[in-house]
Amino acid sequence: MSFTGGDHVWTIYQGPPRDTGEGLVNGDRFFLGGHRLYQAREGVEFARGISGLLRELSDYRYDTSSEQPGSTFVGSVANKREINSSINIFGDNPADFRFKLRRWQDNNPEDSSGRLWFLTSDGEPRYLPVRPNSSAGLSSVDMDPTIHSKLEGVEWGWICDDPYFSGYISRNEFTNNSVTFYNPSTAKAVYPRVYLPGPGQYTIGEITTPVLTADEIVRVDYNPLHETYIKLNMVTGETKNLWYTLEGKRPKFYLKPQTKNTVGISYTGIGADMAPYVEFTPKFRSWI
């Protein structure tokens, strides 16, 4: 597998959290590729070739006239992402093999997402929230399964609703009503969340918050898939939707990729114990 060698790319799959009856525990981790001391130590590794790691799948949109030949390109919309590969599963003996196979299957449920991580020595860590695709693990077994100690070249794959790889969440605090930070993303647009704690009143772009008490905080999420503008009481947990106060305005804001971004606010008040901050999840078009 090409992930081995001196300049390692660690590929790690972690299953989703599961309920043990006594509470949630983290899913198991599988080192599928990378450093020779870690790769396949749980009995599962990539066998050969992986597809779906580079460009995101996009739908191209065209405007076609009925009166003339040809079409006009309008734009593209990023779709889901699908990863396809082959894996090897093996154990020290048939009983150990069956244990490791069951462990792998238990950590790949169809109804919840695990995380497929890619860690490099020269780039931002990133992952995909994935679940098995419809053909994962459907390879035939061509020998007596009771004497198996390994399976080689099992066809496997995952599907991810989000076309982009996600990085670690970044949090940047305002100083003197302004914050400047670098966005390492390669996706065309990344949408931040802004948190404005009381006491006092803030203005950011077209949004002016109500006067907040010391126990309150406002969150503005600019993601068009779930735009929200809410006020939260940090003591009682009570939330209030403030979207209606925008009176039809639809504030738009996104972070440009691989650039410094500056966000400014206006503040009236006596000062808050907690600094306002911007939070965002970097998004990447590729695994490296």
C-alpha cells in the first residue's frame, strides 16, 4: 500500500460511539495504513488502491436553449463523496480472526457515521464522517469459513453526505472588537459561527443583538444549510430564536479559502467576563 514509507500518511478509521448499557463509549480505532508499527495492529488494513480521495463529486448545471445548439455552463454543486477500496482482515488463528472480523463489522453500522482520518506530516489533519456504502463487505468467501484465519481483498467502501473533508474546529477570540485569523480550508466557502456573550449589546454586519445580561450569549450561524440566530441563557439553558427580529434580512458571510479573514463587531457595555469569538470547521477538497 502506497501509504507506507518514510513520509507517512496515517489512515485511521474510528467507529461511532456506542451504548454499552451503562453509557456511551467511543468507537474502536483501526490503523488501516501508515507507520509499520501501527498499521493493521487491529487485524484490518487497506489492501490496494483507494478511489474517491481527490476532487469532490460535483453536479454540473447547464442552461440549454431550445432555439440553438450547445449549452451555457451555469455552475457546479458539490455532491456527496464515496470512498471505495479493498481491505485485508486477519487473525493469529481462526478464533482470533472471527473476533477481529466481528469487531470491524460492529464498528461499521449503517445507521450512524464513523470517522475516516488522514494524518500527514505536512498538512492539516482531516476526516470524513462515513458509513458503509451499499456494497461494502459483499465479497464472496470461497473456502470453508470455519478454517479461515484471514480474508484478503475484501471489497469495501464508505459514503459521506458531506463532499468535503473536515479539520479540527478552530476558535479565535476578538480583541478590541476585531479578530483576524487564517483559514486553511481549500473548499470554496466555509461558514463560521459567531458567539457574543453578555452583558451588553453587539452589532455584527446587519445584525444588532438585544441587550444581553451577564448570563446570556448570542450565537449566529452563517451556514445556509442551517442558518440560526439564537440567544442562550448559560445558567438555565433556555434558548430563544431571534431570527424573526431580522425582519426579512438574510445575513451572508463566509470565509475565503487559504487566506486571512477579518471579522469586526461593535460593542456597547461594561465588558464581559468571556471574550466574543468566532468558531469554524476547516473544509478540504482532498485528503492531502
